[in-house]
Amino acid sequence: MTQLSTPQGDGRVARLRHAASLGLAAAVAVLMAPAQSLSDWSPQGNRLSTLSSYQPETFLSCRDRDGVFVVWTERRNSPLQHDIYAQRFTPFGDVALGWPNNGVLVCGARGEQDGPSAAIATGGDLIVEWRDGRSGRAAIYAQRLDAGGGIAAGWPADGIAIATRGPVWASSIVSDDEGGAFFSWLDVADDPRVSVRLQHLSANGLVASGWPDTGLVVAVSDSGLTSIACEDGQGGVLLSVLSFTSFTGSRLSCHRILASGEVAPGWPAAGVVATSTCDIFNTRTVLPSGDGGALLAWQDTRNDEGDIYVTRLTHSGTVAPEWPAEGLPTCTASGAQTSPQACSDRSGGIVVAWSDSRSGAYDIYAGRVTAAGALSPGWPTEGAVVCAALRLQFLTGIADDGTGGAVVVWADYRDDPAETLPRPYAQRVRGDGAVADGWPVNGLALIPGSENAKPQRVVSDGESGAYITWADFYLSRAYIQRVGAGGNVAPPPPAASLVLYPANPNPSTGTVNITFVLRNHGVAAATILDTGGRRVRQLMRPEAQDAGAHVLTWDGKDDDGRQARPGIYFARVTAGDSRLTERFAMIR
């Protein structure tokens, strides 16, 4: 068990007695367990649940260098009904402090729960949403988990109803940067008329002021719609909407809605039309440009069965200068280019990957376009080859690597002549279009041996690598793996072996608990800072600490014993060359 020394004359530092005040009952068992290895990522992938129950769907959420949340569906409690579970893994591959080994039950209500997605709220809590059948027709529900794996205060078991007026489809969630979230969905209660609706919940789970109880109607169509959403980077939300105009064609528009529920200044109420030649059967994507605007990528059919186009919209809802009005062609090679997915290049531009049939069979290609609407230097005109292996490859995901490149993930059939059993593969393409050092040509197999599985989700790990989930061929087991920046499966832990958990509770009206984990014995220190970076309290002076979990408590007073003013503060923990900071609020 970790022994935590207390600074002379300072009773603020404690061990397990403070775990109870954190609400981390399970933390006691974790801290008393034998120390785990420095890297608990298995070459075969880590099981989300070791039970034999059916686990078909996964969703990932990650905040840079802070580990990863994963949400999934599982038939643990009934052979015919899926429930929603969640888990948090540290960057080292072990289950986070306070979280049970097989995950937290997010919702076990009667009826079917499926289609989960999640967002990390300001403060580090996880908000999960899903489609719910407890009433006999598909509705949208949400639940909030705190950083320790418990249901957040004020949120009922089995979640809060978001949309219940009629059958709903294609729901998603986006953080609002204020502790709450936006929820979008397709409402088909007025069939055949379909509407895209958006709702805003505050951190307390209540509908935000000024928003209608049934959600804000963003778009309506008699022919059909689809929609996806992302943050706008300034506290609002961007929605990409496809309105069907024919059996194979549709109009692609983008909408920007502020936290107040108002359309952003300059943006048309009907959205900015990016193109009228978008294919309805394939993926398109939207992401923030970094200045309140949007970046979009889509499969375009204006010339043939499919090319890849992108565009950039400004914060005021106009096509960015130097960008063509109907989108910039990123790839117009022969054959079909389909199913584009994209990520930011962290410089205002976009990295796009797609499935490409120019060779006769589907391969994986990628391209990068700068913020100015030009092909990035070093990238081939019709895209860089990500994988051109034998047989079929179908793109499933992309995540930025933080350096202008991306980690691309796909289902690969090179090992099966019948092309029926896929395996998950990944490749990292650098910011200059070249394959990153250490990564094999045509990609890295995520599962050694002969297993067959389909990759589902990928998110950046904040260290130029990625977290990836997949399910085995019969969708009866779900896995997660971390791949390092150098193409190493189950990478070693970062040199700075420190994990800092979000402050708890947040916001706080009295004391605040700071939990961190040291992977090795060494000198560590903890400080409370104000928004100007000035020291408020030296919570733990630099001194040697054992490896393991440590819990500190701040009583809200400064170094002179005076009560600190309400406001935003930062807990900073240093250990060796590593320094991590968590933001929290103190209220009265």
C-alpha cells in the first residue's frame, strides 16, 4: 500500500481516509491491490469486459495525455437486451482509480439501449448519451459520470431523458465547454417529415435557459436528412446536414448554433450550402477550423461515382478566402473515392483519409489541405498511399497525431482470400505525407496472429499515437489498444510516469481532493495556483514519494491560512520532468 509522508506541521495530506471523501469506495481496493506493471497494454488488446456477454458497439473519448474513456453496449444482464457500460483506462493501460474492472453500468433500464456516444465535460466528468427503448419507442437519454466512475450528484440512475416525443435516430453529443453538453438527433415523429433537433443541457442536467424542452429545430425535410455535430471551439456547436434531393444525391449544408440557442451571426438560418453534389450513401465529416468556423469533407459525385472534396467556412458563415465556392477537389483520381473521414492538422487545415478503388480493389489514401486551401507541401496531388496491400481495405477512422499528420485505421482483408474476415490495421502518416518512422509499409496489424476483427473507433492519445477499439468477428468481445507514435503496439509508458486525476468535487464549496499516481519512486510536489499562475498554497513540498496512488486535500486556504476567494484555480503536480495541471472551481 502506498505510504504518503506529510509535510512537517501540515495535516492536509492523507491516504485512504481521503479516498472515501472523494466518493471512490472502489479506490481502497485498487490501492491495496498489488502494484501493476508499468505498461498493462496487452499485445492482443485489453478486454473492455472479461465477461462472455455480447459486446457489439464502442465509443471513445479522450483528453490529451489523461487516459481514455470508452463506452460500449453489452448483453451482460439479459441475452436479448443491451445495456450501456463505461470504463476509464490510464495511459499505461490499467483501469483508472475507482473504476471497477468490468466497467460502470451507465444504464440498465428495461428495453434496448444502443448507439452510445460520449463527451468529456469541462472538469473531467464524462457525459454519455444513447438511444433508449424503455418506453417502447426509441428515445435519447444521457448520464453523467464523475472522474472516479460514480454517477454525478443530481443525476438519476439510468439517466435523464433528452428526447422522447417520438422515434429518434443518429444521435450524438458535443461538449459545451461549460460543464454541459449539446445533443443532436433525427426526429421522425412527424413521418414522413424528418427534423434535425438540437438540445443544450447545463452541467446540472437541466435544459439550458432559453432552449425549448423538445429541442431546437435546426433543419426539416420531407425527403430525408442525416446530421453529424462537433464543437465550434468557442462554446457552440457545428452541425453538418445532408438533405436528400434525389435517390442518390443530396445537398450538404453546415449550421452553427451558439450556446444561447441562437444562430451564429452571419450564418443563414438554413445553413451554409457547401455542395449540392454530395453522395448520400457515404460518410462525410465536419470539424472545427479553430476560429469558430468549420472544415468539411465529403464524397462528391459531380464528375463520376465519387471524388473527395473539402471546404473551409469562416466564423461568420462564408466560404474562406481563396477556397472555391463549391469545394476544393482533394482527390479526383480514376475509380471511386469513398467514405472520407478527417481530422484537424492543428494549423487550421485538414487531413482527410478515404477508401480508394483506383487500382481495382479498395485501398486507403490520405491528403492534407492547408488553412489557405492549398495542398500541403510534400503530399502527392491525388493523395498519399496509406495502404495498398492485397485485397480490400475499408476505412473506419482517423485521429490527428498532433504534428500535422494522422493515425488512420481500417478493416483489412489481406489475410483472407474469401474477403469475409477483416483484421484491424493502422498507419501513421506524418505532416509531410510520408509514413512515420517505425510504421511498416501498408500498415500495422493491431492483433498478432490469425484473429479476425473489425476496428470501430480511434482517438488521439496526446503523444502522437492513438487509442483504438475493435470487436472480434462475431461482435461478442470488445477490445481497446494503444499504439505509440513509433508504431509500437502496447507502447511503454511515457518517460514522465505521472497520472493526475481531475480535482474532485468540481466545483467545490469547501475542500478539494487532488489524486495522482506515481509509477516510480521519486520526488514529487503539489501546488495550488490562481488564474494568473501565482501560488496560492504549497500543498505538498518537493520530497521523495513511493510509487502508487496519492490523495491530497486542499481546505481552500492560502499559505497564510486565509480563505481563498471563490474562482478558478489550478492544481499542479510535478514529478521528475513531468508536470501536470488540473483546472477546478471554488464556489461559496
